[in-house]
Amino acid sequence: MTAHHHILRDLHFSHERLEFLIHIANLHGSLGAKLTGGGRGGYMVALTANPRQQKIIARVIENEGFKTLRVVIGTSST
């Protein structure tokens, strides 16, 4: 996921704010992060291994003044 983001960045689809957010996500343990959509906007997605990690990354991003949307995909088998 992050490798794909690097390709999009090299094609100039990213910008400074997205790079900052992706850096934050990766620095705080995301499994991968990348811009989403057509680029040049303000959207990125980061995958986390668990809700705790999601909460940490979201809080850091929110503390920087950005909005987050926390989503869980799938269901627990327990």
C-alpha cells in the first residue's frame, strides 16, 4: 500500500499535506498508508492491525487539526 503511494507521489498526485498525514500514519505503526481518490485532494487511507492502533493514529492526526473517519471492515469470528 505504501509502495503504491510512492508511485502516485512520483507521478505528482500527492501534495505536502497528504505526505504529512501518511508520514504520521506510518510513523505510528500503520500497516500501510496512501492517498486515495484522484489525488491533489485531501484524502488518505491508512490500515491498522487493531482498533488500538487505529485510535492512536487517528488521535495524532486529529491533534494536528485534521478530521478522521474511523472504519472497521469485516466482522469478528469470535
